[in-house]
Amino acid sequence: MSIVKKLLHTRYRVNDIETTIRFYKEVLGLEETRRHRSPRGSELAFLKAPESEELIEICSFPASGPVQVQPDLTHLAFEVESLEEFGKHIAALGYQYSDGPTLKDDGGGFAFVDAPEGYEIELIQRATRPVA
């Protein structure tokens, strides 16, 4: 029996690929690894986080109609060292958390920022101490 080996990428279709790529690179610090046009005419860009293998595929395909992201449908989650410091970083770029940060007793926590097109990005700060 054949089974899958690993997750390679996750795809998000967008209306404005340049605005979305700029957000992922400038706000999140992702690296664009490659870009090309598919045989059916989609413009594709692949991005990755510094310590991840999985890619995010950003796709623009106007022929399939406009993208309308439903609230709370899907999100990407990224680990950050500090939600407070990341909050300062995004504020300097004109963004703010759309939800949170929510901090826990163990020093961990999470927050959300909205990416272009309405996709949510979750930021997770790992626990720093055991709960007594």
C-alpha cells in the first residue's frame, strides 16, 4: 500500500499576488523560493519560512473569478519568539493584531493578523515555563 510521505505545500489563491507576496515577505519575513506560470495560465509564487520545509503557494488565476475568503475558513500558523516584539514589528509597518495577543500562564500565547485578501495569520509564542 502506498501512503503519502510528507506535506510539500499549501495553496492560497488571491486576487492581487504582488500585494500578498509583499505582505508575506515584509511582514512575516518569508522567502520567495520560485515563481512561474502554470500550463493553464495561473501565476504561482512559492514562499517559505526560514526554519520550515513546507512551502506556501500563492496563486493568481483571474479566469476562475474573484477570490472571496470566508471569515474563519482557514489560516496559517507561524511560530514567533515574542508576540510583544512581533506586535511592535507589524505596528511599524502599519498593521495591528486583529485578535489578541492572548497569553497563558506558561508564557505561551497566540495572536492573529489579517493578511491581504482576508486570510488570517496566527502567530504562536511557545511556552517558556512549566505551569505549577
